[in-house]
Amino acid sequence: MEPIGTMTAATNTFDAVADALAAPMPAGLRVAIRPDDVRNGLGKLVLTLVELIRQLLERQAIRRIEAGSLADDEIERLGMTFLQLGEQVTLLRELFGLDDEDLNLDLGPLGKLL
């Protein structure tokens, strides 16, 4: 069981944080969220993930082709699928006004994502 003084200190700290969060922020520190910014940011995130997954699947398909574990018709279907997916990603990228480099996120010390 916690001493009453410790519980009161925790409550006071919580109240202080709640008051600080509830206080109005100065105009220069406010975050301006615009619907288009949210839409474009979400589009960029989704397209980045789709492109990452597409590249991973394409590499896996190449490994399977080189290992000889796919039939000719499967190779043809995979090729067509990856071409169509690439075209769709390009269309969506253009719709959001993004280029290839926008989808290549910088992960700091880990390097570029794609």
C-alpha cells in the first residue's frame, strides 16, 4: 500500500499535466491540421507500404524463378501482376502529387527504406 503523501504527489503531478494540456497554446505553437495534408500524408504512408511489399514480393518471386519452383504460366501471371501493380502505384502516386523519392523514407542511421 502506498503512503498517502506519495498518492497525493502523484495526483498533483497528474493534475498539473492535465492543466498544462488543457491550457490554450500560443498561436505560433499550434499545429494546423488541414484535411488535404492529412489525406496526402496518409496516401504517402499507404503507397510507401504498398511499394515496400511489392518490392519484397517481387524479390521473392525472382528467387522462386531462379530456383525453378514456378511453372511458365505462373511466371507469366506473376509478371503481369507486378506490371499492373506498378502501374496502379504510379497512378496513385501521381494522384497524390508524389514522386518515387517521396516513397523512399529516410530511416536515419538505418538508411533509406527502399
